[in-house]
Amino acid sequence: MTDQAERIRRAVIDAGLSAYEDAGVRGLCEEGRWEAAVDAMRSLDLSADREGDRGEIHELARYEIRPEALEQCLAAIHEFVAYVRASEPGALRYEVWQEAERPTRFVHIFVWRDEEANRIHGESAAVKKFAGILYPNCLAPVEFRVYRQIDAA
């Protein structure tokens, strides 16, 4: 299998698994989880040049929230990610990870198709709503970093 074919295969599998897991978190039944996975794989944009992901923007955001705001922020995260999934086709990947040992610490990992997708996201009313809930509950400002992929397995 060529490198490009392998990258495409992994992208399809990742999209399906991510959608399947997310559907489970949202409480969908087994059939609903499979439908979400198949829809994610069908809607995956494979026309872009995957070799080096030249136009993509890889970004990471980290923050820590006040313990008493955990439930409120978790609800806001789930609502926000559902919006991104449904409304932002330029978001090739949007994941939120919660630190296992310190559950008030989070990392958002996102990949934008291009600068325009990033701009559209940043200007959305959903971002403003999410930030209005999250930012007042953060112990320090959210750290945003842009990364460049240098290798993968």
C-alpha cells in the first residue's frame, strides 16, 4: 500500500471511530452509533492533497478550570463540539481531551482545512458563546499553539 493510500485509510478509520465513540457519549444506541460512523466516513473530504497536508492548520489549546465549574464547562464543551461537527466542514478534526489525574485540565486538538476554515470558526457565534462560559471559569488564559507535523506512524 502506498503512503498516500495508507494515510487515506487511516483518515477514514479515524473519522469512523471518532464518530462512533462520540455518538456513544451522546447516548445513541448501537445502530445510531454505526450510522454516525458511516456518515462520518462518507462525508470525509478525501480530495485534498493529504501528502504533507500543505494547507492545513494544526492547533492545540490548553487550559485549566475551577473545580466548581467542571460540570458547566463539560456541558459547554459537548454542546460546542456538536456544533463544530455539524456546522463546520472546514474542521477536519476537533477533539477535546480531559487530563485523567487532574480532570479540570483540558486540551483541544484541532485541524483546520485552511486559513479560511480557521477564520470562519473564530468568528462564529458558537465560539463567542463557548468562550463566554469557559473563559470566566479558567484559572489562567487559554494557551493556543499552532503546530507543524513532522512525522507520524
